[in-house]
Amino acid sequence: MDNIPARFILLGSLVSFMREDVLGASAPLHGRANLEFKISPFDYKDTALFVPEYSAEEKAIVYGLTGGVAKYIEQFDSRISLDENIEKLFFSRNAFFSEEQIKTVITGEKSNPVAYNSIIDAIANGKTKYNEIQSATGMSDISFCLKNLISAEIVERRETPKPYYLISDSMVNFYFQFVAPGASLINSGKGRIYYEKKVKQNLHQFMGSVFERMAKDYILANVGTDKIPCFLTDVVEYQNSVKVGKEIKHVEIDLLGLDGKNYVLAGECKFKSEKFDKEEFDTFMDKLNFLPAANQKVMLFSLSGFTDYVIENSNDFTLVTLEKMY
């Protein structure tokens, strides 16, 4: 064996374990790897190739439920309806996305899984600021667990004027928002009823942040083409609070395109059955007045298209439907 050239290839799906226990400073392979690279999940367009029979909306939802992770995508069978897939994979007694599966994704071999679950549950239920998460969990210190969840790419810290946390793994987010609360009914064999009554009508709401990520990917993938109205180097989210008279106004822009440090593009995303309408358009236009920039280009993204009012008042705005994104 001494004279036979060999390559040792090590693969792992738990990001934090690979970083810390395999390649970390105190790990046995630290400094010995000739090549390290991360295999990213599929994007929304690649994910769609696995469910070719589905509509654009259904393909997007599959992407939202799986985050583009290959193992998750292959559980979906586009020969049966999306509802049937969701019921089978999330809301049945023998669901693939079970409590044990989620525990493996979140904590791996870490001790105190209850602490990690509590943090995820708090964020999934709208507690996104550090103090809010700490209060919701009842823990005296959440910094260590948060650090590990960020390292595992399950949680993300958004650096806005007022930093906050969100669940970057959309499958985990869906599980804690919609599956975990119905565990008792699911275990009693009533998962289908629970899905129909409590979850199905909220899929569009869940897809809001996923659609923003899809729109960001669409923009970055098409920079330098006529699909994007300007050149940019990055797309971020914008949140800030500004004083208007005696009141504090919260300003949130779904997509903010940057060219270096300059704001060059602003975007809004709507994933709903109704068209992007006048009220939403006017609200967005008002928010632009509070951006520390002028003359930025605008892109609007919509699942269901745009009303005549929006089309007539969009001037040189770029309007993109979900169908066009595919």
C-alpha cells in the first residue's frame, strides 16, 4: 500500500461538525486538507427540475419547503399533488420530516438540544431581537447556542441598523412554525385535517421571505443583462427606524441593490394569490422617500402579476412575475 497513490475524500452534511470537529484548530485533520469546498444547496431554478410537472407556484413552494437540499427535494414526487406530498412528508405519523430528523439537523451531537430547540422556536414565532429571544427562552445566556446555530447555517444574523436574527434554513422554519404546533393531532392520525385547516392557507405567508431570497438570486444571476436595470454588486435587505414629526416610522425594503456603498436599486416582493395592487404600490413608493439615496432603479416581484394601476404608474420600473423568473 505504501507505493500506491491514494486520495482520501471526506464528506459531511453537518456544517458545524465538519468545521469544528473535523477541520477545526483542535481537530485531527486541522491543516492537513489539500482542498476544502462547500457544496451549496440547489437554487430555486435547479430545484424546479426535480418536479417538472408542477406549476411555477408549486415549484417555488417545494423550494421553500426544502431550501434546495438534495435529500429533501428527492422526497417529493411530482406525479402526486403538492398537497399530498406535504401531508405525507410533514403531517403524517411516519413523516420523513419528523421530530428526530429535525433534531439531527439542528443539534447533531450537541448537548442540551432543548436549548437549541427553544431558540429556534422563539425565532420561528417572531422573536427576532436578541433580548426577545432570551426572554422567550428563559435562558440567562443564549450567545453560545446562537453562535453554534449561526455556524451550522441554521440561523442568520442580519446586520441592519437594529440587528436581528432569522432562521435561514427554510425547512426548519416551516417545521417550527407549522408542524411542531400540531404534533399532538399529527400523532393521533389527524395530520391531514390539521394541514387543511391550519397550514394550507398560510403557505403564501410562509413563502414571503423565501420569495425575497428567490428574487435576490434572480437579480444576482442576471446582473449585466437587460433583465436588471442597473449594475450592482450585492443585494441586501434594508430596515431602519426614522423619526417623522413626533412619531417613529419603521422602514423596511425587501431588496436593496448596492454598487459598492451606493444604493442603486430598491425592490419589493409579494407572494400572494392577488395581484400587486395600488395600496401596496403606494406604500412602497412612500418608503422610498426615507431611503438615504435618490434616483435608484426599482424592481417589483409578484406571484400573481400586477393591477392596471401598478402597470400604468410604474414608469421605467421593472416588473417581474414568478413565471418570468423561471
